Amino acid sequence: MSAQAVVITPREDPWEMALRQFNEAADYLPLKRGIREYLAYPKREMTVNFPVKMDDGSVRLFTGHRVHHSTVLGPTKGGIRYHPDVTLNEVRALAMWMTWKCAVVGLPYGGAKGGVVVDPKILSQDELEHLTRRYATEISIMMSPEGDIPAPDVGTNPQVMAWIMDTYSMHRGHSTPSVVTGKPIEIGGSFGRVEATGRGVMLSVRETAKLINLPLEGATVVVQGFGNVGAVAATLLHGLGCKVIAVSDSRGGIHSPKGFDPGAVLRHKEAARSVIGFPGTDRVSNEELLEIPCDILIPSALEGQVDAENAPRIKTRMIVEGANGPITPDGDAVFVERKIPVIPDILANAGGVIVSYFEWVQGLQQFFWVEEEVNQNLERILVREFHRVWQSAQEYKVRLRVGALIRAINRVANALYIRGIYP
Ligand code: NAD
């Protein structure tokens, strides 16, 4: 295997997936046709082609997008992705999922997403900074603390958020920390934000385990995508007594039936730039990893990793979606038939946007909380909404994803009816 990252192309177009999911849930709600269409389609989209001066003096053209899906509940919120497979349709889907995610956990935000078609791993730090500052400038008419607040996603991190915040502030003539979340603590970030998405995944696993009578002590865990979300989820579950037996990154995965300490794998990954080669483990491909028998499967890499073709071979007690859109609608149907609960992305990975909301509130008030307060408030919101979604799924006799979407779409639709259609 080469040292180059292996790119697995999603098996179904993410925007088609997002629309299919929306339509299935919207059928349960008495929405007028025009309103239903307005709720589904992005409010505004922007594509930018922009030049970046590389270290060798050459100039390269990059393409980026920013999509605002809905502004009904408030300013738009959503991450920025740097990945070679970014497409406008992927960004549209991710923006729509952000709308439902914010709505299902009761945040005063609409959904947005951004992305640049780039492999950040092959850029130098200077090139990454230049690309980020130019992209931030290009999309700055879409961003503001009151209008649209980006955050990290695949391939971006707190440092990238710091450059975006600094670039925006330079243009405004004063520091504007609240224009992004997921910033470093030193410049107005929130304690607990880096871990928040993984913490929410852990809480979703814990609550599901109670409902299906699965003891967490010794429960086996498989995580696809050992990044910000997957590594934190694995570490926190290890702390609860679970046995993490397989994890992966874009280069492949590692497996040991005896289990391993995810903290040690993280240190190995920092040095080796991959989980591969961690002592005492066997090498597996990302496809094989998904099919390792386990109690808890956490896909936390990219969209479309599980579909109708591989879903029948997955042997697990629950699937908790750390990633956005890892299971296609046809894959979902297989798990309904097999009675395997799937905790949907818009709930399971909402911890990140919940703590981003806390970071935004803290920044606007210039009053910062201790980590314990952040984590307690995250747990209070996520656990409450988890059980409401579970209840909604039972009431409508639908799977959890549809139950969550019904709650979310209903909330946005109600706000829209109250606001009215302008003019
Ligand atoms: P990240 O860049 O920190 O990590 C992604 C990980 O997945 C990396 O280890 C990468 O090597 C691996 N990966 C990439 N392609 C892969 C493939 N085909 N197979 C297996 N592994 C692969 O990104 P992240 O922030 O952890 O995001 C992961 C997922 O979680 C994405 O779907 C993202 O949209 C979602 N998410 C992230 C956040 C957040 O706060 N960061 C919040 C909600 C949802």
C-alpha cells in the first residue's frame, strides 16, 4: 500500500440520500407542497474558484463552496471540510443535515456547510494557511457572527478556525471571535469543544445500551475513522469499560480481539501518521473493519460507507453514527429488518454543534464557563433529546432516523408558519 491516502468514493450521492431521508419523514407531516419544497432546498449557495501561491512559487487554483440550507430558526451553522472528494452536492447534503441536527436538539440555528476540494495532508502549513485565508475571504460575504458561523469538519481543525477568525477580523478592523466556533481556547474557544462530538457519541452509546440491556463493561467496539470524532468516542468508551477491538483511518484499519487502549493508538498515530502498525494488532481494510463482529459499531469517517450490499454482513448490537450520512437509505432498511438500532447522525453527533453553540454564547457574552459546566449542559441536552427521539420513533412506529427527522422538520415548519412567508 502506498503512503498516499486511499480515497473511498461514497457509494450514493449524498444529496440524493439527504432528499430521500427528508421525503420519507416529511410524508408523516401535513406540509403544504410549497412549504415542503422550501424546507428541502438550500436557501443560498456559493462556489468560489480561487488562486493560492504555493511554496515553490507556482499558483494553483482551488474550488470551494459554502451552502446555507435554512435560516428559519436563526443564523446558519456548519463545519468546513477539506477533502479531495468534496462536491457541491456533498456540501448541500451536509448543510441540510445541519438544519435538522440543530432543530432536533433545539438550537436556535439553521444549517450550513462549506468545503474545499483539497487534500490538506499534502500541503505545507504555510500553503494550508494561505488557502484558508483566501477561502475565508472569498466566502466572507456569507459569514458573520449573526449570520453564519463555521466550525471544523473533516480535514480542518482549531488552527484553521483561528486563521478564519483572524482573516475575518482583519477585514472588519476589530477582533470578531464569534464568527467561528471550534477555535483554540486562547482566542475564545470553549473548554470541551474538541471532545464534544465524541462525547455526544459516547452518551448516545450509553443511553442505547441501557435501552437494549447491553452491559458496557467488556462490550466490544469498532470505530471507522479515528479522527476528532472517532478517537474521542473510542477513548471515552474505553473509559466506561468497553473493549475497543478495531479502529481505522483513511489508510486502513487495525484489529485485535483482545482490545487495546485508544489513547496509546492516538499517540502511535501522531508519530506514524496512521493507526496502522500499532503493536499487537492485525491490519484490516476499511471494508473488512465494518464487518468485524462487535457489540457497538461507530462509523465516524465519511458518507455512504454502509449500503444494502454490505449491511447484511454487519454483525453488531447497535450502530451509532459518528459521521454524517455513513449509511445509505437502502442500508438503513436492512437494519430495520434485522432489528439493529441505528442512532442517526443528526442526534448521535450533535454534541459538536451543541458545544459550538455554547462557545458562541460564551463569546458573545464575553463570559466563559469551566469545562464541567460545558459537559454537564451538553449531557443534559443530548440525553433529553435522545429519549424524545426514541419516544417519537415509537409513537410514529418508525425507525430512529425518521423519528428524529419528523421532530426536526416539524420544529422548522412550525417556526416558518409563525414567521410567515415574506412579503
Ligand atoms: P477528522 O478529519 O478529524 O477525522 C476523519 C477520520 O476519518 C480521519 O482519521 C481519516 O483518516 C479517516 N477517514 C477518512 N476517509 C476514510 C475512509 N474512507 N475510511 C476510513 N477512515 C477514513 O474528521 P472528524 O471531524 O472526526 O469528522 C468525521 C465525521 O464526523 C465526518 O462525517 C464529519 O462530518 C462528522 N462530524 C464531525 C463533527 C466535528 O465536530 N468534528 C461534528 C459532527 C459530525
